[in-house]
Amino acid sequence: MRPKTKLISSVLAVFFLAACTTPVSADESELQPIAPRCDYGTPHAEAPAELEQFAFLIGDFEITSHIMLPTGWSPPRPGPRARWNGWYSMGGMMITDEWYDPDPGLEPGSARGVNVRMFDTASGEWKMMWVATSGAQVQDLRAEMRNGKLTMWRVYPTEVELVADFTVEDADHWYRVSYVQDDGGEWVPQFKLRASRIACD
């Protein structure tokens, strides 16, 4: 196993173990998930047609987390689930999405981050910037369609390579799979985030 693969696997193992063993207090059991945003905007009439590629992010979603085991994908990580929401920003020219892990209604001090996604017609790529409370470092990301899948990679920082792709199952479900390289240099799936839409009342 490559050092970076072993490091990521160890971090994920601790991550899942902590979720299994963290007690829930009586007060915490009375907390409720945050309400969906519901005001998601609309694409600008002159926005690139490629904006549709990330349109599956528009809305509020409950997220389950899974790791790849020798037997296949694990069951959902125990404990409160994460939240992901997206909307058309900058007058409908871009897509902005927020990540909370777990849902901040269930844990007010939860880790969180925000991503701004813009399609650059000149380069034919998505250009994205991500910043989160964990690490507090801006990341420079790219994405493009590869073999029918929207595939994302990181330009900066480069300490650990990031490659992930998105699969849309239907109007209310999609998932993101991140990959690591095995000893033979092949990219293999390691971590999965599965999204289920939260309906607006």
C-alpha cells in the first residue's frame, strides 16, 4: 500500500470509529436538522450550457458516507448525517454549494465548507474554489466530463492527490466517489458520499 493510501485509509477508519462511539446526550437528541434552503435561484439566460452538468447539486440533500471494503461499499456511517446544498449564484452564472458534516441543526459546531463552481468556456473546464473550517485552506479544483462522468481533480494543494467523479441516479439521488491509486498505479474507489434530496415544504 502506498504511504498516501495508507494515511487516507487510517484517517477514514478513525473517522468511522469515532462516529460509532460518540455518545449522544439527552439535549442532543432533541435537536432537529436544519430546514432546507428552498430558494435556489435560476440559471442566467446567458450562462454557459454546461452549467447543467452540475445542476444535480441544486437543492438540499442528506448525505450518507461509505468506505470501500473488500466486500464492497460499507453501510452508511453511523450517527448524524451530513448535509449538502447548492444554488445558482452570481445572478445565475455560477453554482455555489455548502457542506456540513454533520447537519448543523444536529451539531451546531459541525465542520463546514463552501464551493464556488464556474464553467470556463475558454478552457472547457470547470474551475472551482473550496474552503472549509477544517484546515482553513483554499483549494483550487477542476472538473470536466470524462467517459460520460463529471470528473473532478485538485490543482492545489498537491500533498494528497484528489480524483473524484459524480453519478446521477435520478432527480433526487446522486453520489460522489473519490479514488486513490493502488500499488499498480490504478485508481480504485475508496470513499462514497450518497445524496438524497430533502423536499421543500
